[in-house]
Amino acid sequence: MKGHSKMCSLVTQHNATDLLREHAIVMFKQPFCATGMNAAVRATVRMGIYTGAKVYFVHEGYQGLVDGGDNIKLATWESVSMMLHLGGTVIGSARCMDFKEKWGRLKAACNLVKLGITNLCVIGGDGSLTGANQFRTEWSELLADLTKEGKISAEEAKRSSHLNIVGMVGSIDNDFCGTDMTIGTDSALHRIIEVVDSITTTAQSHQRTFILEVMGRHCGYLALVTALACGADWVFIPEMPPEENWEEHLCKRLIAQRGRGSRLNVIILAEGAQDRNQKPITCDQVKNLVSKKLGFDTRSTILGHVQRGGTPSAFDRILGSRMGVEAVMALLEATPETPACVVSLSGNMAIRLPLMECVQVTKDVTVAMTEGRFEDHFLFLAVLVTCLGNWCNINIAIINVGAPCAGMNAAVRAAVRVGIIQGHQMLAVHDGFDGLANGQIEPIIWAQVGGWTGKGGSNLGTKRHLPGKNIEQISLNITKFNIHSLIIIGGFEAYLGGLELVTAREMYEELCIPMVVIPATVSNNVPGSDFSIGADTALNTITMTCDRIKQSAAGTKRRVFIIETMGGYCGYLATMAGLSSGADDAYIYEEPFHIRDLELNVEHLIEKMKTSVKRGLILRNSNANENYTTQFLYNLYSEEGKGTFDCRMNVLGHMQQGGTPTPFDRNFGTKMGSKSVLWLTDKLKECYRHGRIFANMPDSACVLGMKKRSLVFQPLASLKDDTDFEHRIPKTEWWLRLRPILKILAKYDTVEMDTSEVAAMEHVIKKTGLVKGGKM
């Protein structure tokens, strides 16, 4: 067994009315704590209690499980209050060598049996999960030994005859096969990007080269994503060792960047970086190379454990909450024949995978890297750096439409640079469709978009106006500037504008060019995509504001805050911010509410004030109801809460649209911008007829969006049926399925959950194409 070091633990126990299982244990373990674990602890405790279970904390992880006694304590609803914003784990973490030995596992098993605990949930890496699975495998043997030694009775052994296991993965390295993201990874990226943004300002001022080492001993995810998010000049990751003579190539690259007018160079290095001969590449080695060979003023920074701490991001809070709820559901559905599973994230879907399959594939990757078989397990991020023959004179225009949002500039930068690499000429259109009609169009080159990834808003300028009355002038300018394809980056206006251009193709042949719409809006209301660029940044802004507000309410006692969020008629921000901030409710347009609902909410808060949690938080989407306004809610709660609690109101406003983009939005924008250009390149080939480009088929004008697990292109016209044009929202919104979780975690008694898409067991080997031995 390996990796049975620090862990934090939690236990649940079902009441006697559950005939399938009377008891459950939920235990959280992690060699090093990852930010976001407390959200998983909170969700598991509250979901367990909601299902009629007793819930126990196991303090100090496996060590607490072995030692028993006061280390295993009953958890209550209030005991997990005010912990969403805390990093690390509130129930402790400790290294445990005892659990590696059979005598230690015997003691742990005895402690569980005495409490009637038969379900185990582990949060950790492959070593931690392997240890838990071994514990489960030898459970019958441990019970037999304990019975033989007289430490437990035959009746106790019979009552606890089987141990169910569910795992959750907590690791900032994102190094576990089977899940898109592990708990703590997004928060670690937030810490890293904050440092990178601070470093680049001083580097630019002094014309310096900075080398930044991030964590990732066996996995280069943090380094790679950081490099994309900050526009680094070079990145070293263990999965993709640099080619021979990399020192010379690196120096040439840095010189070329300075030659383009750049005042700084940024190099990102994973702590486990190595060359083709598996020799470590260190910060000092790279620093000495650059300073001695090029004479550049060079500095190096090793971030270390700062990456593990701090306040968890909104993404990690929601991820931990979803995984915690799903883990309890998996335990409730488990049978003695059910294999141990791990709750994972695939796209926007929670799935269950066989635990040991995931562990095996993860180990296969490590073995392949040790043996130097890097190509077996790493999907290389590469772009074709060659001119595409006759396609080198293609002009692609980029336009921003609608309200500005963080991440727009990252999408523009990626599109420009990938387009240039593909051999195209990129054109910037300023001030939206107005600029396209007025001829505010100019070439944009590689150097112009340097540093755009970390800038909020829209550097190109954006307006909400649709093409409409300017269609004829737009068609003339498309001809005048020889535009062969168009990338429209924006919100619902971008979608509507794209539709108008497609409709106008019947009258204006000049509009028969390939087009792609990239959703970018804080409202996340563009049909054809589960996520929009900018929504994550807005969500984090709301979450951090709610943290401060809750702190104020907790200090004042008996206070309820009513917070209005943006989103138009789309309740995405209110709902997801409610999950990430632990709100008592979130009012949205998509889920109609009436005076009786408001009355129930007031009664709920009055009861809450009788507990130790003497504060409340209510979110309201800006257009949730035309009569039940934010002011109305404030007046209602103030009146009905007299003598029990007082009320305050905050309208967050346009602060939700501002700020520097989060790592998610930077990388989502980069991915969307790159993919759109590659798609247009292929589409231009298809539409080249008789010496010119002519695109009039529906699939030549698409929305690029994230749907469940992948990025897909969907024709604009095909999305009409799924669009509520009056309220500017899609008719189908995936995140509505998460609203019951918000209610359950806020302690509402009767909540109906949609189980039509409940997570089912999948196989990681089928997902990855990997089989034993590491071959494809």
C-alpha cells in the first residue's frame, strides 16, 4: 500500500428504517489538503442528514479511524456552517503509518463495527483510494479475526458484513485519470495566476525574463494551463520533454519575442519537468542558461505551498458540493456486488467510474512516463506551423458583440495567433456590428495581442447593436475589405446578429461566407453552449462578495441579506452563486415562485435564527419576477422578520462584468478562439467553388459551444427551436438540475430531485482507450 499519509475523515450512519443499510461512513483523506474539500465535507454531511442518516466526523483522517474515541464525533447541520470559504480541511489531516499495517486496519475496522458503520467515502489520490479499496477487499477477513479474538460479537459482525466504498478525488495536480478536474485544481490555478499577473507587471517594467515553477511532480496540468492563461513563451512539463538542443530553441524563441517588441519573457516550469533522458530541468538551470547566454535580466520564483492554500474558487465549491451529494447517492444505491466507485466530473456531468480501473490507468500513465513512453499517454497540444498553400491569402475578421466580459480578449488573442500560424490574415473589427458597417476594420498582427489573455473587457470594443438596418453597408464592407470568414464573439446579441446575417444571405451574396459565434457573456444564456466565456469570472466575483456579506451578517447576528445578481432572464449566476456561497435560496425566472414560496422562505429563516447559524443570504436574478422585485423582497423580509432578524439589500451591478479573467475563462477563451479558426480553415476549403468562397449551407454558420462533454459546432438555424427569443434564454438549461442541491444544502424539508440523468457506473478504460500495459 502506498500514500496512506495525511487525511481528513467524515462518517455517516443511516437510521434503522433503511433496511438495505443501517449505517454509512464518509471519510475524507488526502496526503496534502486541497482547497475545496470543505465544500465536499459540507455537502456530504448535509445530504447524509437529509436522507435520514446520522453523520460523524473522523478527525485526523485514517489516524483518527485507527485511534477511534474522540476522533469520531457526531456532526450536525450547524457544524458544517460557514466553512465553504475556508481552505484546507476543518476536520484535520495527519499522516498515518498505522493504517498500512494489518493491525492498524483491524483497529479501524473494530471502531467502525462498534458504531455499525458500513459505508466509506474517501477523498484523496490513487494511493489513498487504493488503500480504501484494500480495506474493503479484506473486510470479511478483518471481521473474522475480530470475532475470533472476541473483540466483536457474531451479531455485530453479521450487522456489518459488508463495506461499501465511494471515492472523491482531491488534488491540485489534476493527476487522476477518469475525471476532468479534481477538487482543488481550479483554486490552485487562481493562486498561480494571481502571482503571474503580479510578476508580469514588474517584468514588463524592467524588461525581465521570469521563470516560474509550479507544482506537478508527475503531472504538468498546472504548468500547461498556466502557460496558456498567461501567454507564456515556453513551458516545461514532465509528460512532454523538450526535444534535443532545447536550450538553443528556447534562446531563439526568447530573442524572437523581444524582436517583436515584447518587454518581458515568461517561462513556466512544472516541478517534475525533465528532458528526454529523464534528467530534471530546474529553475536554476533555465535561469543560468538565459542570463548567461542571452544576457537577459532573469529572475526565478518557486511558488511552493502557496498554491495549496487560500479561499476556494467558485468552481471548486460547486464541484465539491456536487461530488459530495453524488457520493451519498452512490452509497445509498450500493449493494454488496457494486464495485468501489469514484465520483468524477466529465464535462458538466457527474459520473461514476470503477475506482480501481481509474487507479490502474493512473498508474499506467506513471509507468509509461518512467519508461519514456510519453507518446502513449499524452495528447500533445500542437498547431500546424505551415502555410496552407493557396489559403495564405484568406482574411478572417474578428468582432466582439454585446456587453463586454472577462475572457473576450483571450479568445481574440488565440484566434489571431492561430490564424496567423495557419497562414491567414487576421482583421480586427472595432465597436461591434456598428464598426463592421462603418468600416472600422484593420489588420491585427501577432504582437498587438500580446498580454491580452489577462485583460478584462473588450480591447476591440463592443456594442449591443444588431446588424439589422446596416446589413447592406456591412455586405459592402465585407467585399471592400475582402473578408472571407467571420468570428463573432459575444452574448445573445452575437447569436441574434449571426442569425440576421444568415437570413440576409438570400438578398446579399457577400454574406455567404463561413461564420462562427463564440458565446461570451456573464449571463451564460447563449443557445448551443452549456458555458459562456465570462460567466466564471462573474460567478467568482459574486461568490467573493457573498463571502464578505455573510461574514458581516455572522458578525452582526440575526441579519438577512438580499443580493441581486445580473443575468437578465437567465438564472445561471444566481443559482450557481447560491451553491458556491451557501445561500438560503435563489430566485430565478426559470423557476416561478409565488407569495406562498416567499412565506415559506421567511419561516425557514425565522427557524434558522433559532440555531447557532444566525444569518441568512437570499439571491435574486435581476429579472426573476417583474412584481417581486429586489426592493419588494427587501421590504417583505424586513416586515416579516421584525423581532427576529433585520434585513439589508445589495445590487451588485456592473462589477460582475469587470475584473481580470479567471483561469477558467482565460483557457476557455483560448480553446474556443483556437478551435474556431481551425474549423473555419476546414470550412473555407469546403466552400471554395469556381475560384471564390461561397457558403450558403446551414452548417457554414455555427455556434461553437460546450455541450456536456465536448466542444461542438451547431448551425445557428438549428438552434431556433431551442430558443426563447422573448426572454433571451435557451429553452433547455442543464444547470436547472442542480437547483434541488441548493435547496437540500440549505435545509429545506421537501425537495424534489430530478433523477432522470442520475450518474451511472461507466468504465474509464472505454473512456480513455487505455488497456492494461499502457497501449492504445
